Amino acid sequence: MSGSIPEYFFRVRENGAMVFRVDSENRQRRIDMEPIAVLNIRNGDIKPQGGRTLTEADLSEIRRWAAERGALLEMREIDDIHRTIDHLNLTAHWVQSRASDEQLEMVTDQLLLAMHDLRSVLVRKRAEMLTKG
């Protein structure tokens, strides 16, 4: 554990974070975490908690964290897509080399529908890009 405790803690939630102010400078020498805001990362809303008024320092730190978190989530999303491409390739190899008839019966229709849907969306998006450019 590092020597300095940050001033804020962000408990990640599905669409943002619960923001806490961290206090370790008290008489009991324990860490207190006071909830100060809820952040919605999708729309940027910052809602103070418990009737608090957030300081400019609070808002600045929350916005900084939200920007970093957004960049991280965007990077993870692209990584997930690259993993999906790998997984599709592994699936093709599995179908060709190891899948039993029973296993293929369980997954073929769903795979074909998902791939058809993905192909349709990709073709439409590519056509839109070409007509714009």
C-alpha cells in the first residue's frame, strides 16, 4: 500500500461512480469515506449527496476522473472488439476441426443470426461512411 491516501475515492458503478471524500487525518487515525456525489458518466451529471455543495476542487477532480474513466472504457471497448475478432476465428476453427453434430445443432442458428446481423450493420455503416467521404 502506498504512503499517501488520495483525497477522493470513486466507487465504480454501471453508469458512473459514487464519489467519496477520504479523510485519514482524524483523531482515531482511521480512514473515513464521506459520500459527496454521484457521477453519471454517460451524461456528465454530478449530483451532490446529503445536501452538500461541491467545491470547485471537488468538481474539477470529479471531471478529471470522469475523463480518465471515459478514455479507459473506450480503450476497453476497442480491446473487446479485437478479442471478438479473435474469438470468431477460434470459433471457425472449432467448427471446422472439433465440433460434434450435436454441438453444431445447439449453436448454428444463433451464430448465423448474430453474424448476419453484424454483417448487415457493418455493411450499412461502411456505405454511410463512403457516401459521406
